[in-house]
Amino acid sequence: MQTKNRRGQDFPKIKLIICQEMWTLTAQGWAIAIALIAYLIFFTITHIHSFLAVTSPIKSAEVLVVEGWLPDYAIEEALTEFKTGSYRQIISTGGTLGKGSYLTGYNNFADVSVATFIKLGLEAEKVVAVPTPFVVKDRSYASAAEFDRWLSNSNLQIESINLFSLDVHTRRSWLIFKKLLNPDIKVGVIAAKTQDYDPEKWWGSSQGVRAILDEAIAYIYARFLNWKD
């Protein structure tokens, strides 16, 4: 009988509930916390577009690098920038076309943009296409890497460029080009204004919301999660 009692005493007791002291916010604390959260949300909504659609050009840049997938109105803006700046040349980057190559005769966005620049009156010798090989993912990185390879194999000696992109895509492209080219080449950036929605009230249209969310996530991914050597 004593042996059975000892075995019962050795069996551990299981506790499912415990009473302990816990710190929590007061009514005033909750009010301040909610106010801070509301302010952060408001600040993010009103400033995220200008953060992503960054414009920070280098005045003495020698080359204007234009992402070839830009719409025609942005190509026109890029041409105006080229004519008013001190640039020597436009370099058009861009990957393969997903549709229309059988009809247009062009296989990539870089060539399409070059043809557009020439059609708009730019001398052919002042614009060069640097097509990007087909890739499934990281297209912006692939375009920047291809430009870096082309520049290394060319006779073009430059110290600075301005990258011309569109709206909220600009911040991510700038990050990638700077990572690849710095410190040898300084990289400025210019964001063309989108015509798809009102940047001042981007939250008022589905296109604006999609653009902001997509590019914010893509920027975080490129900045912190998937940087290539």
C-alpha cells in the first residue's frame, strides 16, 4: 500500500490555469496608442507615393537610361528631358515583348522605344537599344545587369547617368541600378508622372491602390529579401 502511495505522489500535477500579474494600457494610454497608429496610417497614405515615385536627378549626367516598357507619353517626357539636359546619349533597356512581335517586327521593349524616339525626331545615332534576355522573374534586375554588362563592353566612358522610369516603379529600379553601378557610376533618377490615376489621390482608384501595393511589396522584396550579388 505504501508503494502505491509513493507512485501517486511522484506523478506530476498538470496546471491549466495560472494567476499572474499583467501590465496593460490605461484609457489614456489606449487613446494615445490609437492616435499614433492613426497618424502613422495617415502619414503613410499621404507620403508613400512620393517616396516610391522619387525624382532625384544628377544635373551633370551624361547618359539618360530609359526603361523601354514605358508608355508613349512617358517616352515623350524622356525625350524632353534629353533635349533640355546635358546628355550625350539615350540608352533604352527592356525585355521581350509578351504580345505583338509578329505584327510589329520588334522582339523587345528596348527596340520598340528606340524606334519611338526616332519617330519622334531624335537622331538615330543618339539612342541605343540594350535588350534584356528573356527571364521569368526579376526583370528589373535583369535589365540593369544587362545594361551594366553592355557598358563594360562598350567604349562609352561615363561618370554618371540618370535613370528614367515611371511613377511608383521608380524607387525600386533606382535601388537596383545603384547597387549594380555604384561607386563607379553615380545614378540619378527621374519619375515620369502616370496618367492612369491621380497621384495626389491614389487611394481613390483601384489602379492607384494596386500600383502602390504592388510596388511597395516589390520594393521591400528587392531591398531586404532578394538582393543578388
